[in-house]
Amino acid sequence: MKLYPRQRHRVLQVVTKLVIPFVLMFGLYVQFHGDYGPGGGFQAGVLFASAFILHGLIFGLQQTRRVLSPGVLRVMMSLGVLLYAGTGALTLLMGGNLLDYDVLAHDPLHGQHWGIFAVELGVGITVTGVIVTLFYGFASKR
Amino acid sequence: METVVAIVLLTFLAIVAVGIIVLRDLLAAVVLLGLYSLIAAGAFVVMDAVDVAFTEAAVGSGVSTILFLGALSFTKHEQKPRGNDSIIALIFVVITGGLLIYGTLDMPHYGRADSAAQTHPDLAVRFLEVSIDEVGMPNVVTSVLASYRGYDTLGETLVVFAAGVAVLSLLGLKRRRPEEEAPEDAPGDTPTIDPDDVQSQY
Amino acid sequence: MSQAIGLYSYWIVIVLMMAGLYIMISRYNLVKKIIGLGVFQTSIFYLYITMGKVDGGTAPILVEGKELVYSNPVPHVLILTAIVVGVATSAVALALIVRIYEAYDTIEEDELKAIEALEPDA
């Protein structure tokens, strides 16, 4: 009995649909709890990207490109770097040294908290965009 | 007990590395590289480096394996069969290894708290004591990475961005690859519209 | 004997480093060379991390109220950066290899040298 390619992967498709939300949630958890446990921007970016890579492997690259189009990825790559450098420029404008987070809020501790939050978010967004772009580059077909 | 676990994991790493040298099939070598990264991540946990283990497991045995497999799907899977291996390279490698082992005889033993890496230049002690007052977060590695050494992390983000731009300009998003023209969907499925067939400008 | 146990991790790191170096210099296939680069890089990471460990220490995440011994966090920061830069380098190298294969239809180094010797590109 001949099985077409999409029929062969039924079990994988169902299981992937169940697993991807948990991977995305874990990525968000690692991003925002990097201050209190192991984690941070890089790990969270790689986890977030691997959810999309899993989707691309199981459902085909065309479907994943409809979910996350390459134009959006290009914006994400640049937005993260802009966020990081923008935080540095903001600290310069507010009177401190480059990337001196103490001047960002009324209190040095709060300033550090906000500065690290913004910086890690920028790193996470850039790493997600770059890794999914790498996957699209190496997996595209035609 | 921790030392025994570390010794066993290190021995596994050495065996896997020898396996990578000997194998001629590139697909198997890539899978062994993923296994190598995973065992190294386990060894990092035994060394108390939990952030590093997280990153190595995710990046080394996750993303890196995918990239290698993607690159292999464009090229051949096997090395060309060769005659003998070059003996000069083996001699050179053994001599270099012997010199390096001779150099480690003076190094501080594993785990000593008074070695030079721990006490000069007092940075580690300062970070561990002052970080909770100046930065206010329990994870010292994140506070050093993002606050005390924030400029280096900016450079690293730029390197990652540059790699993304480089791969985009080298590979683009559409490659030519030979494939059989078999229909993807079974007769009963709703067919998916291929967005590459529609005129699209990137 | 205790010196052997104390230095065992450094010796294994040297063995791994030399394995990676041997793959890089003696194999002619370009993808195999990048695999050897990955083996070499991970062994160097292990060398730095093992120099930061303190006996009886724990991960450098501060716990309230207890007086614990923490391992050195500075090598961890250095190696985090190095891992990410390493994967970026491997990705660009693999993209270059894919393009080389499209241009010359081979990824063995000696065949590439022969093709280059016959018709040097402008």
C-alpha cells in the first residue's frame, strides 16, 4: 500500500502540534527568569527558534514560512541589536557612561533591573531571528 | 563522588572523539558530534557551570546538528575513500600533545581554591560579594554578562547578527536542488497552496 | 597517583584538542574539517570551565541566608560568549561550503586545488 509523504508522518504531526506550545512557553520562561536561575537571552532565543525549526521539519518549509515570514525575521534580527544599542545610547543621553544602567531610573537597583531586562530582550530577539534565518537558508528547496 | 562522574564523562568524550576521527561516513560523524556536545554539557553541569551547560546543549547538540545536516543534504554524504592516512600529521599531533602534557605538570590540581585562576586578580571574589548590592539579582553569571561586561555582550550580539547577514547573502532563501517529482498529499487531503508559486518579492 | 587524578581532566582536554587538530589537518573533506573545528572548540571550553571549579562549591547563583562556597563565575561568562560565536562561525563556514560545492561540484581539498591550478580564477 503506497503511503504518500504526508500520510506517513501523521503521528509526528499530531505530537508536534501538542509539543510546540510547551517549547515556546519554556523559552519565554527562560528569557524572563534569567535573573533568578540559569538562563538569559541566548538560551531563550535558541529555544524559541527550535520550536519553529521543529515545525519546519515536520510540516514542511512552506507552512513555516507562512507562520514566520522572512521579512519578519529580518526585522527581528535588526530590532534586537537596535534595542541593545539603543539602551546604551539612552544611558549616554541621560548623563551616564555607555551602558551604565544606574541612570535609567530613580534608584540604581531599579535602573540595573530595567537595563538588564531590555538588554536580554534584545539579545533574545536577535538570536531567535538569526537562528531561524540560518535554518531557512540551509533547508530551502527550490 | 563528583570526581568519579567527571572522570567517566571525560572518558566517554575521548572515546567519541576517536570515533569521529575514524568514521568515513559524514552523516554518522555529524550525529557523533551532537552526542559529543551533549556529553560535554553533562560534564559542564558536574563542573557547576549550569548556564554554560544549558547553552552548549541547546546550541551544540541542537542547532549545530541541524545546520550540519542541512549542509550535508546539499553535498555528498561520504568522504572520498583514500589510501593511508598521512603519518606526518600523526607524528606532529603526538609531539604537540606530549609537549602540552609536559606543560601541565606544573598546573594546579583540579578544584583547588588557592590556584591562580581563583585569586588573581580578585575579580571573582569581588563579583560574588558586591553583585547582590550593586545589581540586585541572584544569578551572578547574568549580572556579570549583562551589566559588568555589557559591552562584550553587545559585540557578541553584533557577531551573531553579522553571521545571519552573511548566510542570507551567501545562500539566499531559494536554492536549486534535484528532487523527485512525487505528489506530497494523498488524494483525500486538501492541497496546500505553495506560496513560492505566487509572485512574491522579498 | 594523586597527581594523576588531579591532572586527569587537563590530560583528557589535551587528548581531545589533539583529536580535533588531527581531524582538521589530515582530512581532506571540508565538512570533516569543520567537524574537527567543533571538537577542538568544545575541548577548549572544557579547559576553561574546569579551571573555574572549586572543591565543594556550587553553581554561582546566590542563595539567601546561607554561607556557601561558589565556583568562579568569570570563566562561565567568557565561555557563553565563545559558544555562540563558535556556532556563528560554523554556520558561515557551512554556507561557504555549500556555495563551493555548487561552483566546483566537489568538496575535497585536493580536487579543489587541482581545479584551481588548471584554471586560476580572475
